[in-house]
Amino acid sequence: MVNRSFRQSIEEAKKERGSNIVLALDYTNQDPRELFLESEETLKAVSPYICAVKFNRQLVLPLGLYSGVKKLVDFTRTLRLPSIMDCKINDIGNTNHEIANHYYKAGFDAVTANPFVGWEGGLDAVFHLAEELDKGVILLVYMSHRGAVEGYGQRVMDPRTDRERLQYQVFAEDALKWGADGVVVGATYPEIVLEVNEIVKGKVPIYSPGIGVQGGKIESALKRGTEYLIIGRSILHSKDPVKSVKAFKGIADRCLEK
């Protein structure tokens, strides 16, 4: 299953704005109203320089899905930007189906999911629902934090081949086999970006978080196969978010011109 609608919408936004930056809207604020207004203001300001918006639970928990976040998703849609819910779905199939269904009903174009739970009775429910509703699924293959090696980087026995593999290699192959709409590989691990790109063969776009605050570099990620750059705190917490996103876009533009 490859969702043409989500893939096309983000590709069109990328082409229209000349940007491959996905804004990670990860503001935190104890006051829900201030949190909502700050998120809305930043979305409006930086929208000409990004191609999509990724939401996390930092907004869902204080604002509520239907009472607050849906309004931001609807606003994102008026800006002609696709939205991704970074919910990292990771449970049994019945629960996964309900989680994905609520986020899709709230207007999200795609969700993220963790392939650790496997296909049958795990993520098959999410992929089938996404196909039915014309939505997208992006799989976590290697996260951007230091401890990622303990899970995604561990050596495992691949049950399909009875060979020892690295976990992320198996996950990259799963993404290709299951028809994922994207894979997440941290920009903090450029050599893994390269290896995953060689596995998915350009058929599944790579989304790379970890740029800026976590130390990931745009140049090394793009050079090794990243298609979409996920950037959050380095834009959100700067004194001038517009200036910051334009600076990141400039770096990406120069890399892609080479």
C-alpha cells in the first residue's frame, strides 16, 4: 500500500514552496490558550517556507484532539500544507486501528508508526485503514536520539531469513514491503540514512529529524538520501522563527543545487 494522495500532497507543497522542510510544531506551554495562539501564529508566519507540519503529543495532551488540535490541523489545511501526527503507533491491531482512526478523523493526512509491533495483528490494521481512507503511514526506522542504538540499532535474528541483522535494516525492508509512505531516520546518523536509502532504493522517502538542537546537519543528511528535513525547536525557540526557517531553507537549497 502506497498512499498516492499524501505522497502527492507533500510533493506538491514541496514544489510550490521550494522547500523540503517539515515543521515539528512542538511548543510546550502550561496555558492551553497561549499554546494554541503561539502555534497558530508561528504556523501562519513560517508557512511559505515549509512543505508540511508534524504534530506531537506536546499539543494533543494539553489542547485535546478534537477540541484544540483539530482546529490547528484545519488551519494548516487552509495554508495548503499536509499534516502528520507523530503518534508513533505501537500496540496491538485493534488499539492501533482506533488510534489511527481518531487522528485521521481529526484531519491528519498521515501518522507515524513503530514497526517493532510487526505486521499481522499489529500494523496491518493501520495500513489497511490508511488505504481505505486515502491517508498515509510513515514508519520509524531509526530515531534521532542517542539511545536509539539500544533498540533500532540492536542485532537481531531475522525470523524470515534466520540471519543476524541490524534492527533498522529489517525495518527499512519492512517499509518497502508494506508500502510505507515514508521512513524516519535521524539526521544525527547520516551513515544510517545512507544505508537505509540504499535499501529502500528511493521508493520510500526519508524524513530526518534531529537537525539543529540535537546536532544533525542538513548537508550530511541530504547528501546521503534524506528527502524531507524535520526541524522543530531550532525554529520554534529562536528569536525570529521566520528568519531561522529561511536560513535552514537556504542551506538546503544550496545543498540541492550542488
